[in-house]
Amino acid sequence: MGENNDNNGANMKNKKLNFAGTAFAVLSLLCGVPGPLIIKYIAPDMDFWTQNFLRYVVAVLTMLPFIFLSQKKDFYSKELWRKALIIAVINVVVQCCWGAAFYYINPAFVTLLSKSSILWTVAISLIFFADERPLVKSWAFWASFIIVIIGLAGVMVFKQDFSTKASIIGIVLTLGFAISWAFYTISIKALLKNEDSVTSFTIVSIYSTIGLGILAFWFGKPMQCVNFSGNIWFLLILSSLTSISAAHVTFYSAIKRIGSSIPTLVVLAQPFLVLLVSQAMFNEHLNGPQWFFGLLLIAGAGLAIKAQEHVNKN
């Protein structure tokens, strides 16, 4: 009787942990929605170099107090700072491509194309991690690869202004983001696997802020921030707190509780939530073929995640 009670208690605990993990995954999804919309909305008020820099300044200023209050000793590790520097260099490329893309094309389209990063992450992992190489023999992986490529091609080709210069630049920047994000994800797995995620992300953000600041002062006009209205500052801070700080922290929290597959699958819904708001804000619409190929792209990315999860279990 006592043993049954213990088992029941353990099951209840697992259910609570799974619920918490799922809740964090959904929160990560919701926190990732305002960022693309705000970046696009305030684009006329500042260049993307300045916007990238200021958003990361806010993120760092938000996270540092938690690091100091929690007295994390690993924050002072020279080895961790060396590893974080490599990742930050990649992250600067990621942020430049991501922020700039919204200055050429609309938010939902950017977020939809960006989800191809999942496939590139899995594919590039085959090169760097021996435990991922059994994926080469997985029919699900190759099927997902073909499906995502077809979905990407369809979403782009059926864009009404596909051939315009702005669309081409925006698409190239978004695909640049997707591929560099894949390298960013892989570098985290390779270098920070055993490090505290909050501390690591804070250090990466510090380096990234410095890099983005250099670019902003070289190519942009960061001093224009002194003339920003209160509304612009509010939106800038909101996008930083939600899409950078909160989205990352809740995503890491979800992964620790329920693994990486489910949170990543949940976040695949982001483009469609962004589109719901973008329709009203920017009159953005996907036509029939784009909906079809967009869903195909998401389905292919989801299949890639499941294929990777299945191979890693065997």
C-alpha cells in the first residue's frame, strides 16, 4: 500500500513537471511574438544597427542584476568567457541578419522562412557530432529535408513581389539568419553543454552588445536615441524583455523539464501567431499557395525534430 502511494506521488510529481515544462514552452512561444512586430513597427524611427544594439543593451541591463544577486561564481570563469566569445561572434551575425530582414519584408514572412533553421541545425549537426550521424540512414530525415526545401521554394516563389529588390534582399537576410542560427545553436551545444544557461547567455549577450555597439557607431546613428519618444522607448524595451530575455529563459527552462523536441515543436507556431497581428498592423497576407507551402515547411521542420529525437533514443 505504501509502495503504491509512493508510485502515485512520483507520477503526480512527473505530471506537474511536464505541465510546468509545457507551460514554459508556451510562454517562450508567446514571448517570441512581439519582437518581430515591434522591430518592423519602429523601423522607420531608427536604422537596424541602432535597434539591434539598443535591444541588447536593455537585455544585458536586465540580466546582470540576477547574475549578481544569485552570486553565480561561474560568471567569473575565464574559460567560460573564452567560449562565450566564439558564440557571441556568431550571434552578432545572427542578430544583424534578423534585425535587418524586417526592414525589407514583413514579420510573418520573416518568421516563417526563419524556421528552416531547424533543418539546417540538424543537417550541420551531422558533420560535428558523431551521435547525430545515424540520421543519414533515417528516411524521416531525408523526407523532412525534401519537404522543407519544397516548402521554402514555394513560400518564396509565390510571394507576390518575389522578384523585387527589397524582397530578394529580405529573403537572403532571413536565410542568412536561419543558417547562422544553426551554427549558433550547434556552437552552444558544443561549447556550453555543461555550463549554466543563464550565466552563459548573459556573457554571450555582453559580448554581443559590444559587437553590435561597434557596428552601430560605425554604420548607424545610435545617438538618435536621445530624440526617441516615450512610446518608442517603451516598445524597444518591451521587445528586448520579451523576445531576448524572457523568450530565451523560458525556452531553456522548458528544455530542462521536457527535453528539446517539444519546446521546439511548440515554437514552430510562431509565424502564424505573428501573422494574426501582422494582418492588422501591416496588412500582411499570405496567399493560398503560400499557406500550403508554409504549412509544408513547418511540417518538414517538425518531422526533422522527430527524426532526430527517434535516432538519439536508439
